[in-house]
Amino acid sequence: MSRSTRFLAPILGILALALTGCAAPVTAAHDSTRAGDGTTTYPLTIENCGETVTFDQAPERIVLLESAPATILDGLGVLDRVVSLAGPFPDEYYDSGLAGRIDAIDTLSDRIDAAGHLTISAEVVLAQEPDLVLGLPDGLTRTGLLDGGSNTLVQPVYCPTGVEDTSFDSLYEQIEIYGQIFDRNDEAQELVADLKARVTDVESATADAPERTAAVLYPSAGGGPLYAYGRASMSQPQLEAAGFTNVFDDTPERVFEVSIEELIDRDPDVLILLYQGDDGGVEDEVRTLPGSDALRALTESNVLVQLFNFTEPPSPLSVVGLERIVERFGTGS
């Protein structure tokens, strides 16, 4: 089935992912990385979310069950190895060329349950005969997929245990690991160099910015809980590079529920509101919270609404999101 139409997961779907996570990087074992000529030596052993994953060769058949890795795969020149995908892949994330390539990939499932989760069975995934699955929706297990002949990698921020502060180095390390997995080490270094240069350009432009504060929020639909992002989230280095102080940088968690009273007390200069799928009027969700008219960011219309992957998890889209923040709010200098 061609991906000729887009399906959009409700906000609760991404929140379910967002509330389980750590920022521990994917790491490669020291005894199986690269040969002296820059090529990967197999077998390659990867530690991913506390699990050991071994690759006897570069994966050739990938099933993509989340959107964030698509830009890494494309940057490494291996997106053509994705045989199928499932889940929301909004065109807004990609330039027209990449959006077209993603649209041409067969879709396995567009079924989203009442909680906003992708619904797909291991049998459907394994029928594609993958040797690598990226993403692990509810109902799928590493063991079940491995028994069917496929390795699985999970975004480090969605690991079930452990929390560490996230940085742009988390992104660069992940790209380098993917480069090793696919024996595209030179391409990985080129992609990292490009992203580093773009981040450095932003940091240089905002180096003399006056003190500015921001909060990155995930408003629930229908007046549900309001979530904020702390030090362990990708929003932390993103805001720092853009010349802002995260008003929740004293909170070690990645994402947590916050009251409107606490948000008003911290009164950030700007608000960045994340959403998945249709924005669902996320700014209106914040504006309708009792007392929200006391927030300067709202009264002065200093708000940016953007898709979730422009902040998290760490991917090249996080750099695009950084650039969008600066485009919206300026360098402050």
C-alpha cells in the first residue's frame, strides 16, 4: 500500500512514548567498531537500552516504526533499505525530495488505538523479513522480533530505565553508531560535521544574547495535563544554543507534569509548544488554562508551535528545530 495519504496519531500516543525515556546514548562495544581504513568490522556489538544487539553484517531490510530515524538513514544514504514503515510521518518534517521518498515506501499499518498507540502485530512486521526494526511499539518485543530474525533498536530517550542529561553530542554519537551499523562511517562523519557547523553558527549568533528564558511544553488535548521538559530532554541543549535559559533546568527529569500555577510563577519569556499530528489548537489549550493570561509569553504572543520531532528525540530534525526557534525569536543581539 503506497503512503499516498497521511494518518495522524492523537497527542496521547506521543505522550506515552515521551513519558518513558532516558537520555542514555546508544553505544558500540570497544572491540568491534571500525577497521583502520574506516570500514566497519563485523560482528558489531551495540548496547541499546541495556540490551546487547549484534550485527553480523550491515542491515539490508529495515522496517521503520517511528519517524525520527528517517533523516539519519537518508543522510547515510540507506533510506532505500527501508522496505516498509508504520506510524505518522508528517511531510512538514522533510524537504520535498525526502518527503517523496518516504511517501513511496509501503505502509504496514495506519491503525491507531484509543490511547493513540500504533497498532501492529509482530507477524505483520516479520512478514517483511526485516533484519532491523527501528522502533518498538506496544505489543512488540525484542525477543519476539529476534526470534523472527530481526534486530531491534530503540531511540535512547525511550529506554525504560535511567536518566541522563541530553546534549547535541547525544545526536552526534547516535549518528556515528548508525554509521558503524551500516558501514557508512564516512557519510556519518559528513552528516555530523554539517550538523555541528549549523549548531555552531546558531551558538555564535546568540553568544551575546541578553538573558532570556523559555519553557518547552506538551499540552494535552481537551484540558488534560500540561507537561514540561527538563534537563534530560533535548529541549535543554536546544534552548541553550538558541540563547535561552530553560525555566525548568533545575528539574532533572526529561518530561513531567507541571501546574499552570508553577508555570505562571516561572513566567518564561517565550513558550515552545510541541504537538504530534494535527496541532489540535495546542496554543488554545494553554490559553484556556485558568490564570494563563498572566503569562507574558501569551500576552506578548511570544509562542512557537512546532511538531514534536523538531525537539525530540535527538535527530537532525532537532537542529532544524533549533534553527526554527532562532528564526521565530531572533538571536537576541
